Amino acid sequence: MEYRTGLGYDIHRLEEGLGLTLGGVEIPHHKGCVAHSDGDVILHALCDAILGALALGDIGKHFPDTDDEYLGISSLILLERVMQMVRQKGWRFVNADIMLLLQKPKIQPYVQTMRENIAAVIPCPTDRISIKATTTEGLGPIGHEEGVSAFATVLLERE
């Protein structure tokens, strides 16, 4: 079997009065992501990891923030399009491990729904999607609630 790994990262600034969408879940909070799309750092990092595993560039190459087609778009749609590329290239998704860095709010009540959202789009069993979260203990822009970021790693195998 042939395997490929990928690493993805995304970060967005948080501002008052905007929506906060993570893993395809709208999370009630007084701050949300400044972004051209929905600003879902979990899904953006995941898309970048998948694209990177196949050496297809990054999310900005395929879905540029200068294109109004992607203005406010759900990142679940972007993930769906990335997975179409995976299948067209003859690869299959194996698993993903995602780490969210966010001071507030706590996301544990939403993690299972996030995993289910991602697994439905890929598609794969939910136990192949890991989502963890951590704070930065009040340090830096994330710790001061100025931003949110995520890392993702993926494993793909040749079909």
C-alpha cells in the first residue's frame, strides 16, 4: 500500500458580533472569526492537510478569498470539494487528528457533532476523526481571545 500524510494549519482573528463556526457547528459566543468564508479553522486546517498530502497546494489556491463564490461559504462545502479531488486522484481518506487552540468558549459539548459533520462529508466512520482542544493558558493572541487556530494531520492511502 502507498500512504501519504499531510499537515494543515489555520488561524483567524476573532471579533465581537461575528458568528463562530467550528467543525461545521455554529457555537454560541460573543466573538467570531473574521474571514471571507465562514472562517472554520478546523475545516480549513483539515482541507490544507488533505491537499498537502497530495501536493495539491493549499486551500487559498483552490478557494481564493478574492472570489465572491466563496464569500460566506460553509467550509463543509469546501471539504466536500477537496474530497472530490482526493477520489479523482485515486486516494482514500484513512484518518485525521485535529487540534484546536482556543481560549473561550469551551467546545467539548460540540466535539461529537463536529466529528459527525466531518465524517458525513468525507465519508468515513466517526472514530477516524479526532478533535481535541486546548487553551494557551492566557498567553499570546489566542490566550487573549484575539484569535483561534487549528492544526490537522491526515493519512491517505492509495485506492
